[in-house]
Amino acid sequence: MSFFFTLFIAIVFSSTAVLGGPPPVPTELLRSFPNGRLPKVAEPRKETHFAQETIKLSLSRPFGEPLRFATLTDIHENPRRLRAAIDEIIALEPHFVVFLGDLTDLFEKEHVDRMCAQLARLRCPLLPTMGNHERMGGRYEKYLRQFGPPNYACNIENNLFIAIDGSRGFFPKSVSSWLRKTLASASKYKRRFLMCHVPARDPRPEEHHCLAPSSAKILEELCAKHKVDLVFSGHVHQSFDVKRNGVRYVSAGLIGGRVYNLPEEGGKYHFLHVTLHDDDILIDKFFLPNQLGAFAVWAGDLKMRAIYKKRLAAYSPESREYSRLAKRMVLLKSKFRRYHNRLRTAHQKSSNKKAWVQKARLDIKRQPRKLQGELAQYLEAIISSQ
């Protein structure tokens, strides 16, 4: 694996990077601006940039070995879980890694440094995609300096990987025009993959954390027309794998941040390992440990919501009992949120799960009597999610 690093890691960028040590981004991508210079961004919220031409990466691997890569997304500055994911990825020895965005929450220098130090352990090329958290707060120019243009096409052994900037939840005209032009000339490649942080559709029927309808329509029509094999996304913090009009849409995983669904509904921390065989594409999921201080608290919250939804379903929305339960659910929300923080803090200070549970149960007894039953049920939901 060391020669991959020698060939492709952007070592020369280390002297000019303003955000710490270089991530394993191909040098060709970092140099793909006109004249090799970072463009001045007058209005970061309204701008996006494109690589000058298709980047080509050549990999040295044993003859007959299928091309393999891993996917990471939505890290949200969780160093412990990112470290665990990278440890497993290093053991798998993929030829490169696709990153679907949201490295941190606010893309501040010290936070990015910490995450990039972990990414640099991969010692193989990283194909980045811009997430909405990379654009927040006028940090777009910082992203350019660290990772290069958010819109680019990369040819890896006759497989075309296209990254597009969907970080604002829609495609400006320049992005949709560039994507249309890029895909129109992509028929010569064996396979075509598209990477966009925000998915075309939200897998949860009642939610809409996805591209604007006009942009989603453009993406899906172009992918179907030009026979894109796979579209990787993140953003929704949930696993999904669906096929529409011959195109496969897949969640690239989840490393950090909040889970929005119960484990049995796809709410699990994981990454993907993809193998490109001659006649098939094999995708394996690798699940990460569900840490009590993060995942379980959210899982418990979700289970409590499910309990309340079940209770509410037994009554008519116009009934007095329905109104009473709905109001109680709202009032308890802030109390459960504060209880979240106490549980997480207690867990971080105690490596012994049994001791932590005992402390949590004692803490419940100190709460107002009318809340003790709800909190006890909440705690049991957290424990059972382990």
C-alpha cells in the first residue's frame, strides 16, 4: 500500500495547506484549478468551482484483482468512531476511498486538522465530496484549499467517478450544465458512478432532507439517460439501497452525528466496502460499535418517540386524550434532552456499564415523581438498544 501513497497523496500540498496536514487527496485534484491557483471567492454562498478536465488515476495492483474501494460519510467530528472505521478500512486494503462530505460540523481549523490526521492514516487516494456542513458559515473557500474543487470527474481504470456540489440542497444552473456535459461524454467508460452528499430523495416518506424537486429531477433523468451504475449519497444519516429507472441509489454509510431511525430501520453507524467485478458490483456493510454515550442515547430517544406515536395512534386527533398526550410529548422533549446530556456525561466518566446504569437509576429517583416512570422507561430503551 505504501506505493499508492507515494504516487497519489498530495505531499506537495503540505507546505501550502492552511488547515494542517494534508488529507490523502490526489495531487491532480488539488492542482485542477485554472493555472493551478485557488480562485478568489467573492460570494462563497453563491459560487461553486469545477476541475478543468477529467482527472486520471492509475493504480498498481495484481493482475486480475478486482477494483475495490470504501465509502465514508457524515463523520461530524467523531474521532473515536472515525478511528475505528479507518482501522477496519486499513485492514481491508481498498485501492481508494470515497468520502461523501460532512467531515465536521463547522469546518473550523482545529477540528478539520484532527479529522484530517485520521484520514491521512488511510495511505490511499481519497475522492472527496462537499457536504452541507463544509459550506456553512462562509467556509467554502477553506474547503477549496483543503480538498480542491467540489465538482470534478475522475477516471480510475476506465471507471468514471463524478463528484457534484449538492451542498446547498439544489443545483445552480452551472452545476446542472456541467453534469449534463460530463455525462454526455461518459459513454466510453465501463462504469459510471456519481457522488452527491444530498440524496435525490429522502428514504423516509415523511421527511424531505433531500435535493429540491427540480434538482432531483435533473439528477435522476440524467443518471437514467446516461446509464449511471451507482449514485452514492449521505446526509440523511440512514442506510438505504434502492433502484429507480435502472440506477442504483445507495447511502454511503454513517460515521458520526445523530441517527434518525431505529437500528432495525437503518439507523446504524457503518461504512461500505465496494468490489467491482467484471459482471457485478458487490457492496458489503461494515457496522461500527454502537457506543453507549452517543448512539444509544439517540436510539433511546427514538424508541420513546415510537412509544408515544403508538399511544397517539389509539386516539382520534380531535379527542381530548390525543391532545393531552401530544402536549405531554412536547413538554417532555426538553426534559429528555437535558437528561441526554447527563447520561452522556456520566457514561464518559465511567467505563463500567453496570456502574453507569446504577448511577442513572439513582438519578431517576431524584427527578420529580411524575417523570420517574417515563424516565425509567426511557433508560430501559437505551439499555436494550445495546
